[in-house]
Amino acid sequence: MPTSRPVVTRFAPSPTGYMHLGHAYAALFAWRAARTVGGRFQIRIEDIDKGRCRPAFADAIVEDLDWLGLDWDGPVMRQSDNLADYGRAIERLEALDVLYPCFCTRSEIRAEIARADAAPHGPDGALYPGTCRVLSRDQRRARIALGRPFALRLNMDKAMALAGPLDWHDRALGRQPCDPAGAGDVVVARKDTPTSYHLAVCVDDHRQGVTLVTRGEDLFQATHIHRLIQALLGLDVPAWHHHPLITDSTGARLAKRNRAMTLRALRQAGKYPAQVRAMIGFES
Ligand code: GLU
């Protein structure tokens, strides 16, 4: 259990829209976890999804964090600047022989799940059914030679066997046995980007020296995957603190999808930063 290291936290938004109250809560949570113990707080823009992320939103998030009264250490990191690092991590995983190319399209995966009698399921629904895991070396080569685009998936059973039993520490819930099997063969490099969310988070938390990952409890299951990737790559292991997601008065989650109020809208409506902080329980 990592307790003696200085606390280093981060806020890692994806710039797919303006910052809303849910983001503000996550940012303040990470900032407070560091600042109350004299630790470091960093910002990382998770912008690898070219289809959904916009540089203008990244700039707006940084501006809104500043308006909200947060300060941070070091430059703002952007994942799109780190693609070479992710490529090196992929090479290391390839050397361990725990990856395979997956040529399936989304609709092929859906059709295969519908067809299979006993498609594997995890906590978040149907898992990748393993179609490309069983391709022979020659079949893979032939498809690659034809120029078929492919993602790289982690062979979960093989990776777990290689890493052996693992656990991780959640500050709120204590020791957690690491059980990533429920995620199936996750993608570590997308067809359009030489990484995925899971891989990039692990590489960057290590590189930024993060010792405490604070984030919403919606990412609790992802932590099992991250702990495994860290073990495979020999990366530093942080502690985690998954916090509840803030909800409105009806109990609905405040997220972009249900048009939560953006900080911009609140600011334009005349709210002060202290009032916005108080709305989400940060009174000081
Ligand atoms: N970029 C992720 C998001 O916006 C957060 C990743 C993390 O905190 O590990 O949901």
C-alpha cells in the first residue's frame, strides 16, 4: 500500500465539451486531495479520440479551471503529444506476447454476440467474443497484407496468467483483489490511434508520477484493467480513490449527456467561482 510517497494527483478530462459541474467536482476533489497535504496537482487532457475531442474545448477547460480558482503544477499535459510513448508500451506488450490484432468492425462484433449462444458477459454487458483471438498466424498475416485495419486487444486470460495474482488499494474501500476478467479482451490500441484510454492512462500516470488517482466511481471497474497493465509494463502503482458522481436534486447524474450546467453558463449567469464551488460542496 503506497502511503509514504508524496501525494501527486491529477485531473484528466476528455475535451469533448465544455466543463460541467461533474467535471468541476472531480477537479476539486483531486486538487483538494493534493493541496491539503502539500502535494502536487496536475492536469492532463485526454484527447486521443480525434473524432470526439476538440482543441477549443481543451483550452476552455483549462480556462474554466483557472476561473474556478484551481492552480496546478507543471505544464498541462496533452495525450496527443505522447503517442510515441504509447507506441513503446505497445511494443513491450507485444514482446510479452499478450496482444493480438482484431479486424472486427463494431457491427461484426454485435452480429457475433447475437449469434453466439453463450457470448461472454461482464459487469458492463456483452464482451468481445474473441473472434480474432483464434486466428492463425497466417490468417493474421494475410489480413494485414490486404491492408485490413486492426485494433490490438489484450488476451486477458494470458495476460492475467502472466501477471499472477494482483491487488490494488482504494482509499475509500481498502484492498481490492484485481479482477479484470470481467472486461474481456480490452483494446489497447485502437484502429485509428496507437493507444486506447486504458493504455494511455497507465503510461501517463506513471510518467506524471501520480501516486493517488482520484476519479468517479463509474471508472471503478477500469481500475482492475489498469492494475494489470501496470504490472505487465512494470509501471509504478498508485493508490486510487473513486468518488461518488454528483447528482442533481432528482438523483440524476450530472453529465454532459443530460445537459448539466456548464461552468461557462453559470459564469455568464453571473455566478462567482466561490458560489459554483459551494454548489458542489466545496465551501472554502
Ligand atoms: N478522461 C477520463 C474521463 O474524462 C478520466 C480518466 C481518469 O480519470 O482516469 O472520463
